Amino acid sequence: MDPLTVPQNRENGWYLSLMAPNTKGPKFAWLDPSRLYCSSQALSDCVQDLIKPFQKADVDLVAGIEAMGFILGSAVATTLGKGFLAIRKAGNLCVETKTQEYSDYSSKGKFMEVRTGVLKPGLRVLIVDQWIETGGTMKAAVKLVENLGATVVGVAAVAIENSKGGKWIKENYRYSHCVPKELQSQIDSHYLDSFKNLSP
């Protein structure tokens, strides 16, 4: 499917069929969700699906996790009319920061950071990332926000896999994602039937 082609009948999660599989080997994530961002309608529908559980009064600030969470997080913040805070990979900010250690989907130990002076007690934060596979990155972002006294009102991502970490997030926080129930098993098995319809 051409990434700019919008189907006449936009069924729930239709834009997920635009995502492309990994063609570069195991050191990369198993698919590339960013292909759906090439369609303005797909991106808009994705964002609208993500914000459904969150009313404007519930969210004071949107935080996005580097790097792909910046795209969705900024779009969500703009749609909600809220500010955006970047949660960065450690070492990239030139101001005072709070740091948190974590392991991502590759099981590598890493650090993330956020600028101090923004997250404070009483501030209600929606955390956005592109994808939640093992849940390690999102759990670290949640801890970082909460350690600075702010409240995590929810977590949003294109998909939340039913991994141990993904289930923990679903059980402990309000969440939203774009995956219809009938596609969750495909997401969890790291293969989508829609890959068959993609041109090389």
C-alpha cells in the first residue's frame, strides 16, 4: 500500500497496515512503525486513537521518550493543547538533569534524563513512546517522572506488547494504544499479516 493512500473505509487501526517489517537483521527492532507517519491522515487517526482515554483536564503536560516518542508526543501535545517535555538519552542536555538507569528491548543498560525544574508535585503527565516491547524504557520514564514528584496520568504508544513489562504497565497505569484486539496476538508474535501486502 502506498503510504499516502487512504482507504475509503478507515476501520479501527487501519493505519497499522502501513508499518514495515525489519529487513536489516536482529540488532534492529522487528518492525518500523514510522511509515504510518508519512500519511497525514494515518498520523492524525493514530493520535486521535491515543488521546481517547485522556481528557484535556486530565493532562497538564505530555512527555515523549527519545527518539521516536518525540514525534508522537509532540503530535499528542499539540492536539491536546498542552506543552511537551523531552525525556532524553543521557548526556544530551546542557542543563541540570535527573537521570534514571534502564534496559531497553535489546537488554542493554542505558540511562535517560530529563531537565529539572519542570516536573513538580501536582503536575499530571502523559508519557508517550512509539512502541512498548519489554516495557523497560517506559518503566524507567515513569520512575523518572514520579521521582520528581509529578503524577503519571497515563501511558500511550502505538502498541503495547503483552510482555511482562507491557502487562505491568497495563495493570498499573491508565494506557492507550492503537492495536485492535484481533491484532494483539500478531503484535505479540512479532509478525503482521499485512506485511505480505507490502512492496519491497
